[in-house]
Amino acid sequence: MGTDLARDRAVELRALRRDELDVWYDNLLRAFGGVPESPDERELWFSLIEIDRSIGVWDGDACVGTAGAFSFRLTVPGGASVPAAGVTMVGVAATHRRRGLLTSMMRRQLDDVRAWGWPLAVLTASEPAIYGRFGYGAATFHTNAEIDTTRVRLSVPPGTDDVRLRYAAPADVLAETEALYARHVPLRPGMLARQPGWERLGLLDPESGRSGASPLQCVLAERDGQRVGFVRFRVKPDWEPAGPKGVVVLEHLEALDAAVHASLWRFLFDIDLTSTIDARRRPVDEGWQHLVSDLRRCRLVVRDSLHVRLVELGAALEARTYQAPVDVVFEVEDDFCPWNAGRWRLTGDAKGASCVRTQDAADLALSVRELGSAYLGGVSLVSLAAAGRVRELRQGALTEASVAFGSPVAPWLPHGF
């Protein structure tokens, strides 16, 4: 059934039909500035869009709002792969702002996610200030770096010279690189298991998106006849009167151990006619930061990445494990999804967890947004309490819960959606 969103005319929110996809997608592009995509980009996204999980808002024949969801499986602390709705392609026409369209789409979407039986919704935010009011909290972060390779040196660990590197066409070794990616997915919270078709995202290479850089290149790392890592990158040539100052644009790097990791970074540092590595969307705890001689000349910038929303609070907290024993009662506020509001007792450890409703006195008071931020182990409840967003009601409960929720490795989302 459609939803009437305006008093003066029939504005309808409903599920997307396949024959409406072009109009729906064009409205999305316009909401993000109206720059056309290459045919390859459009074809790829059309192949990945899940029509039955997409909604639109229509004013007569005009599409004025879009939102979709991908069927993801997200790694959580403990290594489990949990169903999650990857909220995507959210846009409202500029002619229809401040009329409740976004709120109506978020309402419909979270109700749908709950009906599908998925405990989590996740998104990357073009404007982070928008989604907090719907219960999403920033849960992962990534590092961008601009490394001055003329002044920064690497100190590599033993075994680095045992790794052999060779160029390969990215498409020709896709199966091998995807297998290496898949080995890392259970090891780091925030990573997404590749669903069929998503492997093509890493090969998307429209000339319009290169900003003057080369087509995508790939180097494989091998040791004892086994593939143990890879790097995808571009080179952007540039010159000044004193000589070359090209930029290496790092797109993706995976390595099975420290020596492989160092060998791939050393390769990037040594590419001829370049003086900078532009590394984007890297884990905040990645090991290269401990190999460089001068971190200050790497110009690190940390940005929010994945925002998490607990749709079914109990199921979500039971889906992960906890790095220390925990027994704590949360008093949870959740105005947008009121079925989550109230008191919940979480008990758990490294083997599993239980989260059930309780009438016992609360130990910590917070909103579902804070639980979303802390969920993957990259944001501490202690730091949220320092901002006044978590209140400790039982002495010691904050430290207990904060330690338990932590992760030994920083959560990381390797690519957007």
C-alpha cells in the first residue's frame, strides 16, 4: 500500500518496480549532483541493486525519493557473519525537501528490515549528521594518508626479501585476489563477505574516475609457489621543474602476514617517477604505520566509515562475542524503533552471549545509537561516557562493559556501497 506523505497532492511511497529502475536511478544521481556515470558503472550497479529491497517516493509520474538495501553478511567480534541490511542509494529531490520524505523512507525501511529477520542495518553516510536521529552510530573509521616517499623510509621485518612480486592483469587474477580477501573477512569486524557480483566492484575502472591516473594495475605477492597477497593501484604521472612527482594511488591491499605486507608497501614506495602514495580507506591500525621512519610526513586523516543500527537489539548483541566476561543491564532509549526501548541484561564472554529483557536495576543508560557505535569494538563506551552519551548507574559497570565490547583489531569497512 502507498503512503500519503503530503496534504496538497498525492505523494506515494511504495516498493520499486523493475520497469521504474531507470527513472528511480536517475533521481538518485540528480540528488548527488547530477553527474552522469559511465555505462560500466551504471551496468554494475543495476546488476547489484536488489529490486525487492528498494523503495521510492513518487509525486505523480516523477520519482522524488529513493532508498535501497543490499543483503550483506557483516563480520562481528568473535568472527560470526551476521545478516545486515546495507542501506544505500538514499536521496530526496531538492524540490521535495523538508516534507518528511526521508523520515518516511527510514521508517518503512527499518520496519522492512525487522520483518526480514535481520538484526542489523548499516550504511556509509554522505552527510553523517543525518542518520543519528534514526539510531545509526559511527562504528568504524578508516585512515587516509598522503605519504611523502622522498622523505619517509621503511624498516621492513625479516622475511620480506623472501616474497616475490609480479604484475598481473587485475581481471585475470580476480579469483585469486578474491580468495585472499575472503581469508581476511572473518578476522576483522566490519568486513563484508562478498556476495555474487560484488567482486566486480574492485575492478570498476571508468576513465572518468581516474583523475588523470593510469588504468588499474595489480601486483601479486608469492612465496614458495603460493599467492600470499596483492595490491591494486594506479599511478598518476606529474612533473615539476626539478623532476618527476608522480602519485601512487592505492586502491586495495591484502597480505597474509607481516613480511608480505611489508613487501607490498615497499613496492609502492619504490615505484619510479613518483614521490607520494595516496592511500585511502585503510584500517586505522594497519601495520605500515609502524614501518615508516616519520609518521608526521604521512599526513594521516581519520574519517568515519560504517554506521551501525541495531534493529533487533537482543539478537544483535547475542550475535557477537565479548573479549572479557560481562554481566550488565542497559537502560536503552530508542524512539524510532520503540521495540528496542527498555532494560536489557547482557551476559557474555568469548564463547557466546545472551541478551534478554529484564526488570532488574539498570547499570548503564544510553541510546541505541551509542550501542551501534560500540557494537563492532572500535568505539569505547568509556569515550562515549566522556561525551555525556552514556551514564554509569552502577560503579564499575562502565569499565566492565567497555572492556568486554572491545576488539583486538580495529573494525574496518574496505569499500563503500
